[in-house]
Amino acid sequence: MQVPINYWAVLVCGIASMVLGFVWYGALFGKTWMRMMGMDPNDTARKEAMKKEATKGYVISFIGSLVMAYVLAHALVFAQSYLKTEGVSAGLQTGFWNWLGFVAPVTLGSVLWEGKSWKLWCFNNAYNLLQLLVFGVILALWK
């Protein structure tokens, strides 16, 4: 059996991820995130260095988002069958359970082994959860 994937919905998820990331890590919480990362938000040399690497980072992030949306679309098909639910509810549940089962545990290493703070972990994982919830809703509604 072939799993029905709406590739337009996957593409929209990739675009939504870029917009969400721009708002989360830029307009809303950019300076907060930089401070949690140990960076000075007013360091112009650092900002210029980040701008030079931005294109490569955005391209790789976009590809990663497409992969994540594609895999989540598969999980959604199975979740809808198992949970006997459709629409927004199925999308939110699929996004949440995939975050809880795969993203949250894997990212614990940043606190346990890399010396990052729990506050930063919560901040980044709130973004990851929101991203997967948005993906789940887009994929569930646009079958």
C-alpha cells in the first residue's frame, strides 16, 4: 500500500517552518535566544559573521523541514487510522506525540552533555513543539 502524501502540503510546511523560525528566533525572541546561547546581541562583528553563513543555514534548515514534514505526513496517516480521528485533532496529536517521543528525548543531550541550560532546552523545544503542531495541522487539513 502506498501512503498518500500531499507534496504541496509538505512544501507549505517547509515554508511555514522558515516563517515560524524567523519570527521565533528573530522578531519575537532573537535577543533572548542570543543571550541564552551566550552571545552578545549587540556584537556587530558576530552579527555580520552570522549573516555570511545565513544562506547555507537557511537552505539546510529548509531541507530538514521538508524531510520532517514528509515523515510526519506518514506518521499522520498511521495515527489517523490508529486514533480513529481526522482533521486538526489528528494533526495536533501526531505533532505532539512525535515531538514527545523523538524530539524532546534526543535534544536532552544538549543539557546533559553539552552544558546548555534547561531554560534554553525549554525555549528550543517550545519552538520544536510548535513547529510540529503547525505541520500536523497543515498536513491533516490539506490531504
